[in-house]
Amino acid sequence: MTGTNLNVIFDMDGVIFDTERMFIECIKPAAEKFGLVGIEDVAHECIGLTEVETKRLMRERFGEDAPLEAMDQEAVRIFQKRYREEGLTVKEGVVELLEYLKEAGARIAIGSSTEHDIVEMELRDAGLLDYFDVLACGDMVEHSKPEPDVFLLAAEMLHGTENQPDCIIIEDSFNGVKAARRTGATVFMVPDLLEPTEEIRAMADKVFGSLVEVKQWFEAKLEGMT
């Protein structure tokens, strides 16, 4: 592996941004307002899913008659208010890792379940958009994680062909690790809200404590080959 043929795909929420925590902090008061109990556990299950799949799972857990649309609108209102006032918190080591990979000649993609317009906006607002060569997003594929569609699309976009290049995928969520594993790529997990189970840990090629550690791995790997 050299920098010139290195392809790295990042999940966004929970890897680039600390949005998973912020999402749960916003949905909890919204759920309480509408009397929905146990939202935090369900929210953890939704990490890595598209908006469509999240709504399906919510209906499955709370029932078709639950005021989910009203709760969702309230959660979005709270989230947008916080976004305007605070922006998004960038995870430790993100900028340093992206800088290093770019300087090493890597091609870099986002493989996110979030919609393209939101991904692009959040990365641009954080000053990170230019680091990424391609954005593969949830509204560009048929199936949500844990299916591998978004990562396969990202790899295809990076390579410009249906022949998949060798990739490293960096994920934080259980659904994301499962999706990444199904592509045959190398899977790096950087846990966010939930520590990996033994099953999930076995699916990842490596588990890191932070993106700082991921950068150290790349440094050792790439510079050891020069």
C-alpha cells in the first residue's frame, strides 16, 4: 500500500462530527414532550441508518399511531437551533488525519447515510469539504447500512469504474461496521457512543481509540514503506 493507490472512506456522523451525541441530546426532550419513553435506546439502534430506515424503525418500536412526525419536527428544531448557535463539534484528530492523507496522495471519500445536501453543507460549514474527493450519501443508494451500498458507491466513485479499489473504511457504529465488512474492504472502527461487542470487534480489522491513533497507524505504515 502506498499513498498513490490509497483510498480511504470515512463515515461522517460519529467519525468526522460528534453529531450522534448531539442528535440524542436533541431527541430526548422532543420525545419527552410527546410522551415517548425509551427513545435513547431506539436512537442508538438508528445510528448509521438513513432517514427512511430510522422512521421505519421508530414506527416499529412505538407504533403507527405514535406522534413521531411531531416529535421529529421538534427534534429537528432543537438540532437546528444548536447548529446555528454552536455549529458541529469536529472529532479529535480529524483535521490532522485528513491533512496527512492528502499530503500522502490518498483519495478520500465520505460514505454516509445522511442526505447529500446536508453532508455537503455540514462539511463546508466546518471547512472540511475540500479534503474529500467524492461524497457518497444515503439518498444516492437503495439500501441503508448495514447493507454495503453506500460504501460500494463511494469506492466506485473514487475509482471511476465498477471494479472496486482497495479501500480502508473508517466507521464508528455497529451498522456501519457491518456494512463495511460486507464490502471486503479493510475496516477501521473508532467507537463513538457504544463500545463494540465481541461480534462487532471481530468484524473490524482494527479498533482505535481515536482518529489520532488512526493517523499514527498510517504514519507507521506509509513511512515504513519509504
